[in-house]
Amino acid sequence: MKGHSSHTIGGWRRLGRRTALAGASSLLALSIAAPAVAETADDEGPIATGAVLLQAASGAPSEVQEVVVTGLRGSLQRNLDVKRESPGVVDSISAEDIGKFPDSNVAASLQRLPGVSIQRSGARGEPQGITVRGFGGDFNETLYDGRRISTASGGRAVDFSTVGADFVGRLSVLKTPDVTLSSSSIGATVNVEYPKPFDQPGRRFVVSASGSMQDEAGKVVPSGGVLFSDTFANDTIGVLADAMYTKRETQTNRVFVSGWPGGRYAPCQLTPTCTPAQLADKTIVGWFEQQYGASQIYTEDERIDGRIALQWRPTESLLVTLDDNYSRQKIRADNFGFGIWFNQGDLRNVKLDQNGTTVDFTQAGSQTDFTAGTDRSEIVTNQTGLNLKWTLSENLSFEADASLAKSWLNPDGHVSSEGADVGYGFAGIGPSLGIRIDGSSDGNIPVLHDYGVRGDPARFADTSVIGSHVTVRTAQKNTDTVKQFRFAGTWAQDDFSIKAGGNYLEDHYRFEQRNTFANNFWQAYSGYGPASGGSGGVPIPPSLFTDVVSTDNWIPGFSGSLPPVLLKYDARAYQQYLESLGNPQAKNIPGFNYGGVNGYTGTLDLALDNGSRRDIQEKTWALFVRANFDVDVAGMPFHFNAGVRQEHTDVTSQGYGQVPLSIARSAGDPTLLTVTLSPAQPVSTKTSYSYLLPSLDMKLELTEELHLRLDASRTLTRPGLTLLTPVTNVGVGQRVGALTASGGAPGLRPYLSDNYDAAVEWYYAPNSYAAANVFIKHVTNFIVGGTQRQTINGVIDPTTNQPAQFSVTQQVNGPEATVHGLELAWQHVFGDSGWGFNANATIVDTDKPYDPSDISQSGFAITGLANSANFVGFYDKYGFEARIAVNYREEYLRGFGQNQNTGAFGSEPTFENPNLQIDFSTSYQINEQLNVFFEALNLTNEVQSTHGRFDNQLLDVFAYGRRFTAGARFRY
């Protein structure tokens, strides 16, 4: 089914608040376009001075000699110049010098900007993504030199930990759209600009080397990079090449609750015992801990980045640029710990607080699992591009750009995850243990009580009774291919210019997984062995356990306690032990799950999971025109920029559908279920939609120092490619009381946003300014991830003898909401003293906040919104630089859905607790060529924590420690 912008989807169905945008569209016939900030300095380079940037934007002949100011103050001045001269709302961060970017991580740099905050990877502590004005993830589009980059994750957001920062030239954050570049971001468009040989003609050589250490890992690991650039043949040919090697090792402690599903208790569950009849009367609303545990994770992150750029200027009017960007990131994470699973119906002595949070209980015959795992991922990305700029006359110029980008996740298809689960439990030796909640999730971990063999805490890690349970192996393999072409022509005359053109973008995403769920081999030896009194599972040799790790001071600054030790072992060694037992089809092996596992012959082979297979292709055609003119209004310079972009998108989505035919309870472990699925059938769908996306920017220079801005636009964000699968996926391996499924939604429409900005900027001194920006975003077509319980194909749950109730998670377009906020920024340099600071704050709000009392499955709220503040104080003089950065973000709703989504009240929320991080960096320029530097991250040893619907529902807390880096940089 096709959508048409003139009728339903992209049409201007409302007046009033959208009148300004409609007016912008009609004014376009008379209007003209200024070059985007992403393009203004292409010829002069990312570290050109403000005067050169202004000259480039005006189109004046470039006869003025370029003066390059390096260092932190020079970088801040260039950032200020970009903001001041841009037609729209733009913030940027420039390299201090070629090969010297302010931060070692791109996202860490971006969080210094107004309205920008970051999301961290809990296990690594690395900034991975950004939120702009409350919109994170897929709401922000990241470009490399104006081109979309492929991501093998299936989302549209770029993982910034995969982007090498050392040789970035500039980061530009466009908070209002440039229709000639893109309108596909409701949050912002981030343009990562790389240096090119003609940016600084002549020979340049930079080499850097450093060592970094995370305090918990206690190991120094190397990083290094080299850049070479040269121009020759009278500066008509240029070549630039760089390569970087980066390594990080991190040891992280974690405490987790995998989910807080909501449901109803029977009143008898608040007492020690229940009869079956009493248990059927469930009337009390409450949320409980689905799984509780702790783990330690050791991560090795190794990245290689390489880039080459060739430029040829055969005449003054023609410039050809050919470039290739390559990156490869390998991450290995080894973990070990414990986890305990709970079922709401088995809980007794339940205590609830006033919100319905379960703050204490006991569960008889509980299983205690000791877990281990190794996750390996390899992400390879390569983008090749060709750009042609041709100045036909003084007034007329053309640009053509084509690129091919491809990303691979685990290109060789290796086993990407090895998981192991051993332990003890059930009626024989399983304790009647429970969890006590003593306070808020930002300072307290849940307390496990009455744990250990038969309730003896001293025997919590007694290896003599530990038997085998389940083992999971997966191999994930994704590819994402992006092809794009853009052509534009510009006419510029005096204070008038117009730019028009079109572009084509094709994104093709493939996804598949092999695992031990599809063949049910994960349950081959489930049941915990003979010590737990069941028929399933085999004893585990104590020699497989290689260490006992103390949990003392596990999470710095948090109250609560854990069992005293964790057992360390290797997941693959455990799997090899099970495989060494032989072929259960050729001989009888006590403890093998003969009743539930078929086809197992002694090796934990993987099988293709048909439900995971996705092949999604998205093709977008766009036409655009943008116009600009500069006039005087009452003697004040007035800059007017208007544009419109028409986009049409076709989506083809293919998958393989299966439905459940039956459910069987595991003979070896009564907590596990096996689902038999129908044969896989190919399913394919097609959909299309079109949108008209206008944009208007106005800037009035009240004085040379005081500027006023007004902006209006419509932008969109397309749904993540992984959401567009046409089938509902039911997993083969399930747990009692926690049947789940996920549904695809290939017909999802993009989010649409009408955006308004009003700003005042005061450039009161060199390298100093103050600014305030009010913004409003009205977003429709919000994609909501709902979870509801339903039957599928009428299959019977053997534990209830009733039709099985699956918690099905599915995405739908639905509500609309308005986000409004205020950005404040102040940058000040104290004359020639070398001292200065950069501070900003963002205050955001919405008409759709989260309501924790709403237990309907259709609950909706805006995610990502949080007030934030950043402060950077610095000294830069006599070759010495020092900088301290303070970043704060209030609590915010991170998203809907938790690790376990089995509740009766829809997808439960995940909130991130407030976070304050302080970083320090310094450097000294020994001579013109040699610079030494030092960096310390997370000085106060902050942790990252999240909670569920209420603030005492801890979900995760990660203690990722401090990191120190020291090194040297040589340039010639």
C-alpha cells in the first residue's frame, strides 16, 4: 500500500502551528540557498580560521592567506565561527590540530555541546550513542563527509565507539535540517568530517602512541596512529592516508535484575502457604524480580581504522576527490557470575510497598545458577566515495557525489556467543530463598537471603553438588549495504543563490542467526544433576572451576550485600566436557535429556533459526531545492534560507514464518519448555510512502555582536530496519510462566516532526559568546512497542492445560507528542590569560511524560528526555593545556522493554538514574614537533545504573572504573 504526501501521510492536514512551514514552502519559489555548514569549508579544511570560513561561505575569491590557529583556544574559536556563520542552528567541535582531536571518543566530544548527552555501554563504560534534545538512537543520523554510513546492527544509529577520533577534522551537529543534505533526523544530523590533502597543502606527517589502563583491569594496553598527507605537481594532486590501532581492556562488575514483570498475586501469597483454589484467585497488583544475579565482565576492545583520500585539481574550476574509509572492531567479553530465576506464582511471604513493588519474599526449592559466557563480535565497515566539484562559471557550479558503504557483523559467521549455566536446586537441596529491597536503585543493591545449599550460606558455592543445566551457543551474521548518489547545481549571484538537485539511497540489510535453541540442544543436559534429586543433568568436575572471586565492595558507593564469592569458569570448557561424554544415541548416558532433545549425537552443533532470517531493502528517491538571500532590514543584515525536500521510499521485507504446533515440558528440568514449530514458509511484503519536508531559517543581525534566529522545519525518522520483518517469531526454547514472542511490522511509517527554533546569540568578545535557544518539536506517528498476552495457533501450555499465553511484543504507529525545551550556552576566554570555560545546560519537557500508575498495555511516553548540564574549564598557554570536564544528566526514561518482557501490563519501562562524570586531560608542547598528553576518565569512579517502573526496581548497575591514558604525538 502506498502513502501519498498530498493526502494522508505527508500532507499538511493542520493549520495554525504549521502555517509557518506552509508559508516557507510557498516562499520557496522566490528564495535562494546558502551552502550548508557541512560544505562551507571543504576547500579550506576543518581547521581553517573563522575568517577563511566566512570567506568560503560568501563565495569570495580565496586569495587571503590562510592563518591556522592550533590548540584548544583555536579549536573553540573555529567552533564559534561555524555557529555564528551557519544559516541554521549548528554546533561543532574542531580538531585542535591535524591528528589532534579534543577527546579520544567521538560521543564524548559531542556531549560537550548544548542539548547533547550520551548513552554508555554498561559493560565497557564507553560512550556509544548520543541523545539530542531528548531524541536518541535512530532519531539522529550520522554522516561521513555528508554520506550515510552503513551499520550492521540493523538500527540507523551509529555506534560511536566504532569511530576512530584521532584523525577526525570536525564534528558538526545540525539541529535544523539542510534539505540538500538530509531531512532524516528528528534529533540532529551529525556530520563527521575527515581531513583531505588540499585542506593544508604541502607535506604533513603525524604519528601518535599511547598506553591506557583501566584501574580494575590493571593492564596497560597500546594504541597508536599515523597520518601522512602531501600535495605535489603544483598542488594539483594530493594524497592523504592514515591508520590507527586502538585497544581497550575493561573489567566491570555488574548486579542485575533481568526484569520486573507486572502481574497479580493471590492474597494467600502474602502468607507462607497457598492451596490450589486460593492460588487461582489473583487480585493484588504487584511487580516482582524475574531473575536476580551478579557477574564480572572482562572486555577486550580492539579497533583498526584506515583511510585514504586522493584529490586532483586539473584546473581551478574542477576538483575530484576519491576516498575510502575502513574500520574493523573486534570485541571479546568474558563473564562469570550467578543468576536465580523466579516465577510469580511460586512466591510466598510476599511483602509489597505502596507502589506494588515486591520488596521481600521466599521461593521454595529455588535453583541457583552459576553462569559463564564468552561473546565475540567483529564489525567491519568500508565506505568508498567519489566526489566531483565543477565551477562552470563565476555564478554556476555543480557537484556530484557517489558512494558505496558496506558493514558486516561477524563476516566469517563464527560462533559469536558461548553461554554456560550450571548449579543446584529443586526440592532436594534448593533453598527457600528470597530477595529484600532496602532502598532506591541509585544507591542500593537487592539483598539475597537464605541462600546456599538447603539454606546454608556457607555452601553457596559448594562445587560438590553442582550439576549441568543449559548451554547456549549462537552465531550471528548481518550485512548492511548502502548505495547512494547525489547531484546538485548551485547558482550564486551577489546576495542571491539557489541550489537544486536530487539523490538516491538504497539500504539493503540481511540478518540471520544460528543457535542451539533452534535444535533444542541447549537443554541436552539440563536438570542440575543427581545431587539436586532429578533425572536430568550430570555432575560437574570441580576442576572446571578455575577461581573463586570475592564480591567485597562489588559496586562502589552502594549499600547491600551479595553472596561472598562467585565461581569462575570457562563456558567453552564446560561445553567441551559435555561433548566428551559421547554420543547418547550410541550409548546410554545418565542425565541426558532423552525425552526432550532429538538428533543430538555428542556435539553442540548450531542450527539455523528461521525466525531470525530477515532480508529488508529500502530505496529512497529525493528531490530538493534550497534558496538563500541576504538583505538589509532597517540597516540590519538579514539572512533568509528556505528549502523543500520531496522523498519517496519503497520497502521490501522478506522473512520466514513459523507457528507453534505444540509445547512440551522438559523431562530433565520442569522449569523449561520446548516449542515445536511448523515448517518455515517464506513471507514477503512491500510498502511505500512519500513526504514533503520544508525548511526555513532566518537570521537577523541586530548588531554585529547580537544575532536573532528563527527556524521552522519538518523532518522524519524512519523505523529501524530490524522492526520491518514481516513475521512473528516464537522461540523454540522457553521457560515456564514466561512464554514470549516478537512480532514484525513491515508497514510501519516514519516518525514525523514539525520543529520550531528561536535563538538569541551574543558574540561579545573574541572567542566568547552567550546563547539561548528555545525549541519545540511536535512528533506524530510515534512507534510504540507494545507487549500483550495472547494465544498463538491455539497451542496448549502443559503446565496449565489451558491455551498458552504468549507475551507478544510488537511495534505500531500511534500517538503524537510535543517536546519543548531551552538550551543555554556560554563560552568565555579571559583575555590573553589562557584561562577559559565552556558551559551549557538543557532543560526539556513534554506533554506526554511517563505515568507509572498506568497499567494499561497502551501506556506511552517520550523516551530520552532529561535535563543536562556540561562544564569545561581550561587553561591553554605557553604550550601547556589542561582541561577538566563535568557532565551531568538527570534521570530519564531510556526506553520500553527490559531483558525479560513477560508482564501483564505491557512493555515495562527502563529508566537511567542520574549520572555525573568528571574527566581531566592535559598536554604539553615540548617543541614544534613533539607533544605529550595525559587523560583521566571518570575521576570520581561513578557507576551506571537503571531501574524499572519505580525507583527501587533496580535493573542494572555497572561499575566500569576509571581509565588513564598517557602518550605522545609527533608532527612534521
